[in-house]
Amino acid sequence: MEQSNSEVIIIGISTILILLITIGIVFLFSVFQKRKNELLEAQERAKKAFERVITETQIEIRE
């Protein structure tokens, strides 16, 4: 009976640890995914701004 209780406690602690690790991995994945999306949006904005400046410069050169 004593061994059975300790086995249940070990299984319970192991289950909680695995659950916490899984939650941590999901949290980290979502954080990095959000940062990646923000970086991609910033790169796209910079690209559009660059293209706009190039277009304006070409128009000025033609004038």
C-alpha cells in the first residue's frame, strides 16, 4: 500500500511536469510566431517605403 501511494504521487508529479512543459512550449511558440509576423510586417512596410521613394525619385528625374 505504501509503495502504491508513492507510485501515484510520482505519476501525478510527472503528469503535472509534462503538462507544464507542454504549456511552456506552446507559449514560446506563440511568442516567437508573433515576433516573426511583426518582423515580416516591418520588412514589408520598409520595402513599400523604399519603392515609393524610388518611384518619387524617378518622377523627379523625369521632370
